[in-house]
Amino acid sequence: MEDLASKEEVLWKQRAKALWLAEGDRNTRYFHARANERRLNKEIKMINDSMGREIVGVEGIRKVISDYFGSIFATTRPLNAAMEEVIASVERQVTETMNNELIQPFTTEEIKQALD
């Protein structure tokens, strides 16, 4: 029985393709009807927000999607005691003297030297 249903499904897919090939490019009314049908089937009509509420309407759906991905890709900097301890245990490579030299503005001579 399942095999028969599978074969029938294949038959209908083949007939739909044949009709599309025969009518799709020639019959613009048919072409537009099929295109609109596909667009409507793919349209998001409702979505659940983070609280589980159903949201409808383009603007509401847009906000839910934006909030969702915004929360996923947002950066947070949790500096708790453990993080502070890890940072404190990292040995400094740049000394205070080196840092003071690095933050000085470039001199005209250094710029000329770099361009030559």
C-alpha cells in the first residue's frame, strides 16, 4: 500500500513538471500563479517570541527575529572574580617604559624614515 502511494506521488510530480514545461514559459498567467503560490507558501505568517507568545504581522516578526539574533551575537564581558584572577596571573610582556614609548606621537623624522 505504501509503495502504491509512493508511486502515485512520483506520478503527480512528473505530471506537474510536464505541465510546467509545457505551460510555464508560454502561459504567463500560469507562471505568475505558480510563482505567487510558492511565495505565499514560504512566507512566515507567525512566530513565537522568547516568552512563547505567538507574534503575527511583518513588523512583529521582524522584531522577534532581530532580537533573537541580536542576543545570540551580542558580546558580553563577564568580569567576575575568576576572570579577574586569570587576567592577573598572565605575565606582562610590555613594561611601563615600553608602553610609554609606544604611546608617544610619531615624530616628523620617524615619518620621513618610514617613507624612504
